Amino acid sequence: MKYTVWRVLDDEKINSTLLDIAVLHVKLALEYSNNNTLPCRKEVIRAEILRLRMERDIILERRE
């Protein structure tokens, strides 16, 4: 897997997409950790993070 990630980073478009996914993931994680975030919003955030992880995995699997 490690080698695959380095190969993917050579592709500018994929690199940009993975970076966008990572940035959104971090923003969602920060929102989730906020004490004022409602439980219903936390459920939505968990689902979105799961979707982002799946999207990331699909991109990495295609590049193997």
C-alpha cells in the first residue's frame, strides 16, 4: 500500500483529489469534536467521513 500511495502522488489530478478529501475530512473531524455539535449532526459527519474514506480507498485501489 505504501508504494501505491507514492505512485499516486505523482499524478497531479489524483493528488489534488486526495488532498481535497483530506482537507474536508479534517474539517469534519474538527466539527465533530466540537462540544456544541448536535448528536444528529455528528451522525451526518460520521456518514460523510465514511463516504470520504471509501472514495479515497477506491482511488488508491484503481492505482495499484
